[in-house]
Amino acid sequence: MFGNLADGTPAVLQGRGAYHGVPELPIGLSLTSLAPGREGRTQWRFEPAKGKAAYTQHWNAKYALWMDSDSSQQHVLDATTGALVRTQSLTAKVDWRRFDPVAAKYELLSDVDLSAQTPVLKVFPAQFCNILLGDWNWFLCYTEAGKHLGPPYCVGRVHLETGKVEYLELPVSVEREVGKEDRLIWGQPQKSSTVNARGIDIVSDKRSQGDGWWWGYLGSPTAVGGRVYFTTMLGITYALDAKAAVLDEKALLSVNDLGTPGQTWSLNSISFANGRLYHPSMKEVVCIGK
């Protein structure tokens, strides 16, 4: 991830460490200078005892991030030196807004410990699906009932300075019919078709035929115009207020789709150019203007 230090030095933050015994070592982060005359020189290294670089290595002029799915923690580093400043839990003292389908409204669980829930919940942020906006690191939560991962179907964010953590449940899908109100689907796993525009089923791994909330490398979120967009494998795209003071139902601006539920598939990021958004599914590219 490219950026600039507080003194203006251009640099790129790199991560090493993943599944299946990847050879790149040492595990951790490196900040590499791109300044004239110092291109390619390591500014600093952060080498944790263990972990995986399974997230986008976001940073700003003050801090760099190391997210650790194994321990449900986020480590905040000094961007200039690489020194560990603080470690923040993704499970302790969180605000969790979950949807009650019977009452048809959100309920707030304030300052709860997810590890003390029944069943115990572990937070496993979706890989490469995080984005740093201001002082908030946003991400989606992998969801798998049998593995007790969650909070289920939630977008989350953690504040770099205070460690405040918030989760907001999102509808898994939306069904639309002309002349009828949208029907939001909550809390239920969905299946997606991997048939492309030529009628060819290109996938043999059943994990790629779900909704993307478990073990799918989703497209990285995109932030533009004060909004942040997350897309799941179903082609469902959530637009959220990137500047929301509180991550509640008002922060969820819309639930969009790239096509018929169950017949649409996407692992793409939204691109932005000249006032337009471009977003592809397996079957077509959509251009969204004003």
C-alpha cells in the first residue's frame, strides 16, 4: 500500500505471511522507501512472533496496521519507526447492532464481550476486505455458524486511537420485483451461481458457490464521495456513510445488487473515474453515473 510519512517521504507498506507455508519471510510488515536516492531501502520492519499478512496493509502518516485473525486483534504501529504503539481487541467491549427479524428492527448490545457470548464468538475479519478511512479501520466479518465466527453478517470498524469497536449487521441479500417493496433477507446463508456470460460454469470449489461471507477473497472495499462500498460474492453491494459518527442503521445508506439473487457472482472492487462508478459481475460490467 502506497502512502507518505509525516515528513512527506513516499513509501510502500508490504506484508508477509500467509497460509500453506508461503516462502516469504520474515513474517510481518516492512516499510520501503520510494524517496529519490533511497528507493528500495527498508525504513523499518515489524516482526511478530506469528501471524499472517492476510489483510490490506493500510497505513497513514501516523500509524500502520497489522490485523491478526488468529487472536482477533489489531496492532497499531508507529508509521515512522514501526514500533508497536498499542494492541486492540476486536472482541472486548464492543457495540453490536444486530437485526431482530421478529421485531423487524435493530437491537443494540452495548459494551459486550463477544468471547463471553453463548456460543463464544471469534472475530475473523474477511481477508483483504478492509479499508482505513480517517481513524477507522473498516472490515467485513467472516460468518460461519459451526465455527462460531461473527458477529454474523456484520460490517465492523475499529478506531485507531481509542480502540472503540462497532459492528452492524447487514442483510445478506435483497429480492426485488417491479411494483413491490424490496424484500431484505437477514441471517440466512445464500447460494450463488458461477455460470458466466457464455453459460459456462467456471468453478468446481463449492466454497465459491456461497454468499461470500465465509472464506471468499472478496473485492477490496472502495471509498469515494464520503461513502464506502463493500461487495459480496452474491453481487450485493452495501453503501455506507464513511463519516458516520455512530455505526448504526442510519449509516447503511443502501443495499444494491448487480443482478438477480442467486444468478449473479462477483469478487470485484468498484472502480471510480470521471464521476462514474464501474462494477463488474461475472456476466457484465455496470457503469453508474449521477
